[in-house]
Amino acid sequence: MEVKEIVETFNGEGYGIGRIKSENSDNNYSYVVWCTKTSDCIVIDPNDPVPVLNYIRDRGLSVKYVIDTHCHPDHILGNDPVIKVTLGKILVHPLGFDLVSPRSATVEDGEVVKFGEQEIRVAYAPGHTPEHILLLMDGEAFTGDTLFLSGVGNLKHGGVAEDLFNTIETKILTLPDDTRVWPGHDYAEANLRFAVDVDPKNKDAKKKLTDVEKLAKKGKDPAPTTIGEEKTYNPFLRFASPEIEKGIEKKNPEFKGGSPFAVFSEIRRQRDGWK
């Protein structure tokens, strides 16, 4: 299905967030986050540089950094055009340094990046890829391909299940429940259909799926969810739930339960083969 460009603006205290879905992409989201007092901004995971640069120009913003959550091509596609026009600098985890433009620098776990009077913290989050990071502000989490609405990243291109499970357990589930989630893609409908399939009695998952489907018919994307909301219906965050374990055992009678990691891995395996 052809993806149409959707550009939306969200507000925070002293900052703004532009969410840009790139046309003809894999439902990719790029983000522009700026300080409302100084107009300094960062760009996160630029896919198509044209709508990103248009958004920056229309608001009179000044790009300080382009930050890549990870280095898959669809998340770094717009890096060079954006920094060529804006003179910003690319920031990436050291394990991704050789995968991006020479005009870049590295950021480590716990490092704080400042733009204007705002700042964003880097959290190392391997799993989907070895170099993956999260970008955290008070109340906001830019999760790249680690966490989606009702899903998590796959392991098809350099991913490691143990790393992803540890990231979910120690970096995602420990965030405050009211933290808004800003993922790298919109896979909401498919993810929620899978969630309902493995846990058919989950009223939260059913309601969210209905809401998302209604928005899609209007050509709209779902609003950012929260960590607390994801805990109610995202099967990958509910690996300790008896309902989830029962659901995946029903779909695979050979799976007899086990550790939280074993359940998480089986959810990932079933999601990979689900249609």
C-alpha cells in the first residue's frame, strides 16, 4: 500500500516535536525536535530529507544535530542532504560510526545532547541492531526500531534476541508510565491484529485496534502512545502475563513455557511468521 506523507506537530513544555511520515517509505517516521525559545533543533532518523527540510525552513529552525537511533538505510537516508543544507553534525553510537557520513561524531550511553535550552539523553539499546540507541527527554522516548505501537523491532538484520529482551526489560519497562513513545515506523494495525490474535480476550488491544482502524480510514495516524498504555496490550511487554503465555502455547503446542526470555523469544518467532 502506498504511504502518503503525513506531517504533524506536537507540543511539550518549552519544546515542539514534528512527526513526519515519509511518502513511499516503510511507514517511516522522522522527527524534528526544537527548543521553542531559541529555535535550535535536532533531527532524528531522517528518511526523506525534503519534507524534513521543508518543516525546518517553514518554522525558522536551526539544526544542531542529526541523530540516528540506528544505521539501517531507511533511517539514515536523509542524513547527508540535511547536514549539507543546515551545517549540522551527525551523531551516532560508536558501533555505527563507520556506517554513516564522515561528517559525524559518536554518542555514548548516558551522554546528554543539548540544543538551545533543551536536552536529550542517549540510552544504549542494542537488540534490533548492535548500535541502536534510545533518545530520552522528560516524558518523551524516541525509540527507533526498538519499540513500536504494540510491537518491537525484528532481528532479521543483525539483531540479537537476548540483547533486545534485556533492552526491553531494563530500558523500556523502567521508563515512567506517562512517557510518550515515538517509534521509527507506523506498524500499528498489523501489530495490534497480532496482539488480539495471541490474546483475544484483551479488551485494551481490541479497543486500540478499532481506534487505529477508524483513524486509518480517515487518512490519519495514531497519536503517540505511552509506556503505560503499551503495557496493557503490547505482547512483547507482557512476556510475564499468563494470558500471553497461554496464547502462544495455543498457537504452538510444542512450546511449553519457560523463562520470561523464552516467552519473549517465542512471541518474536510467532510474530515473524504471522500474517
